[in-house]
Amino acid sequence: VRTAADHVPDSTDVAELRAAAKTCQGCDLYRDATQTVFGAGDPHARVMLVGEQPGDVEDRRGEPFVGPAGGVLERALADADIDRRHTYVTNAVKHFKFTPAERGKRRLHKTPGQTEIVACRPWLVAELAAVRPLVLVCLGATAAKAVLGPEFRVSRQRGQVLPAPGALAEAEDRERSAAGSSAGAGPAVVATIHPSAVLRARDRDDMYAGLVDDLRVVARELA
Ligand code: URA
Ligand code: SF4
């Protein structure tokens, strides 16, 4: 199967990874999207947050979580006492998947499938090896599937501190070969809902409070 693996350099430098990702053709999504939206933030953050894929705004601006969902995330992090400046934020899939808009309308987001999640995963693994966070936060089902496997259900295990799955050993192998040292146990993983679910919900306040509660679990892990 085609994946991003051939495009990912053997590097633990986020800037180098980001530069290489600009020309990724690991799946078909690069064809219609404006640009690769790579992770951004503190390259040595103790918290790494993973979303789904860039939205319409992110696709145009080239940065993750700078649209409406980003606003919710920013506020929720602040309410959970996590400083966004000290986080690294990325997505499971780095190109925007959408249905073309009718004239003058906004392009409609399409949820990425398992093919794209798997294809793009080498970038996520490389980012993990570069940033080496203490806690990895999965925002929504797509991120949770990328990190914890396709069977993971956010509704059942959200807000729990989970051990890094064995599948993330890939990241540690990269790290070890790059650093010439033995790796640690990998990050603790916490899954929660996607910030855009708050925007779509009828009971926005409840959904938002749940997101903040889960992020407080993350804050406690960092304390
Ligand atoms: N939703 C995501 O999952 N990621 C973004 O970067 C923006 C919206
Ligand atoms: Fe490469 Fe990921 Fe973009 Fe597909 S979505 S082209 S794998 S960066």
C-alpha cells in the first residue's frame, strides 16, 4: 500500500520534517488540497495534541487549529490550565479532505478514511519521535484510531490515562536510532472528543465541560 513512509526523512527535527511534508504524495489527498498542514507549536512540548485533519481555514492558512475548532481548543486548554504556547498541535491526516463547494459556498469537510489515516501515520510517528511528549492527547475518533487502533472507542475510554500502545514503538525505534540511546516508555495517552463536536452539539455547554474535564486529566499528568 502507498503511504507517506517514502517521503519521511530520517530526522527528529520538526522543521526538517515539516519541510519534507510539503511535497508528500503518500495518498491522493495532496491533489485537491491547497497545502500540507503540518504540526505546529513547541517542538519540545510536554503535551502533543492530535486532531483529525485540517479544515477549510487551516487548508488556506497552512496551520493547524486556526479556525473555529481551534478557537474552542484554545479556550478549553486555558480553562484546563494548559498553556497552548507549551503544546505541539498536529493532525492525524495532514491534507484537507473535502467535497468541492458549489459556487461561493464553503468546501465541505469529509472524514478521512482508514486508508488516509494509515497512509499519513508515518508523519505522526515521526512527529512523536521528534517532540517526545509526556502526554499525547487524541482529539476525536480519527486521532484515537491513528494512535490507539481502529477498534478504540472514544465514548468508552475518554478521559482515561492510557499507556502508549505497542504500535507506537515505531516512534521509539526511530528515536533510538536517531539519538543512539535507549528510549523511555512512550507517552501517556488521553483521548477526548474533537473540539468541533462542541460546535455541532445541541448541548454545547455539556460537551464543552466534558472536553475541559478530560484536558484537566492531562494537566494533572503534567503536574
Ligand atoms: N479540525 C482538526 O481536526 N484539525 C484542525 O487543524 C482543524 C480542525
Ligand atoms: Fe501525504 Fe498525509 Fe497528505 Fe496523504 S494526507 S499526501 S499521506 S501528507
